Amino acid sequence: MATESSMALPEFLGKAELLKQGAEARVYRAQFLGKPTIVKERFQKRYRHPVLDEKLTHRRTVQEVRSILRCRRAGISAPVVYFVDYNSHCIFLEEITGSSTVRDHITSCPEAELERLAERVGQILAKMHDEDVIHGDLTTSNMLLRHSPEDGESDLVLIDFGLSYISALPEDKGVDLYVLEKAFLSTHPNTEALFEKLLKSYTASSKMSSAVIKKLDEVRLRGRKRSMVG
């Protein structure tokens, strides 16, 4: 079955719309089983030994799927995984239609709404870290707001778990928050107070926040020392 699907995959992807190609993967938009779907295809790295490349690519694919499923089981909104082909390292994911990025939303909404959004992001990241999921690439572009006509409040969806992994270490969670902080403040200047509100919400929501925030402070200090040294 897996071999048959792998044989049919090049033809399927040939008809799909290529959205982007990064260093690690190609991302396509397609219809799969009648549903709008995003297909992520990790491709071979020619500069790596084939056996090592296969092992690393397989591990990355497994980690990404595992992180998404763990989040969804915990009640954290993330794309549905429709299908995984481990031979060709392809993941078929729900396309989050009717959504916009948190990055775009921050630039266009009133301050009171921004503060509520920061609190929600903090709560969701606390829940994710309490499940020992490290996202690895937290940015406001990797968070979507899916608009719900029923209750009026948008659903906050985490996407792009390509660098994710499972870890219980406060250090890894602190680094995850540091990556977000750097991305947040560089993308959205003069939002230090907003990010502090996010962290306050994280601290109040996570069972292990004190150790994580302590590590975040240590990582910040290391980052400042590196920038001073140049």
C-alpha cells in the first residue's frame, strides 16, 4: 500500500500548486479526499550521505507528526493530519481555510484586542510546553486565527511544526520562548509590553513556568553577551 502511494505521489504533486520551497521541504496546496490540503514534502539533500540523509529526514517527519498529534490530543488547535507517507517523507495536512496570521492581525487591531490575543497565545504555549512539545520555530507567522462565524471569537491554530520535537527540559522550553521573543520584537517593533503580557499569561497557565522563565532569563543573558562580543 505504501509503495503504491509513493509511486502515485509524483503524479499527485505534479498537479498540486507549489506554494513555497524552503531549505528543508516543498509545500503544496491540493485537494485530498475532497478536502483542501497542504502537502509538505521533505526532499533529499544531495550534500549529505544518503543513509544519514534518509535517517535524519525520517526522524524529522516522525517528530513533526508526533508533535502535531500530541498537541491535538491536548486540545491545542493544530492542523489535522490526513495521511503520512514515510517512504517519500510527505505529510498531508488540513489547510486552515478562512484564516489570517497573527502577524497580520497584530498590525491591524486595537490595543485592547491585542492584549487579549497575547494572553491567549501565552495560555496555548504554556499548554503546549506542559505536554513537552517544543515547537522550534515560534513566530507570529506560524500562528493562525481561524475566524468562527458562530461565536465570534477566532480559534488560534499553531502551524509549521517542521523543527519540533518532544522534550521535558526547561532549557528547551526557555529557548522556544526566546526564539519567539526575538521574532516577535523584530517583526513588531515597540511591543515589549505586549510580549511581557504574553509571558505573564504563560507563567500563570503553566505548571512548570518558574523553571522555564528562569531558563529564558539565562538564555537572554547569553544572547546579550554574544551580541556584545560581536
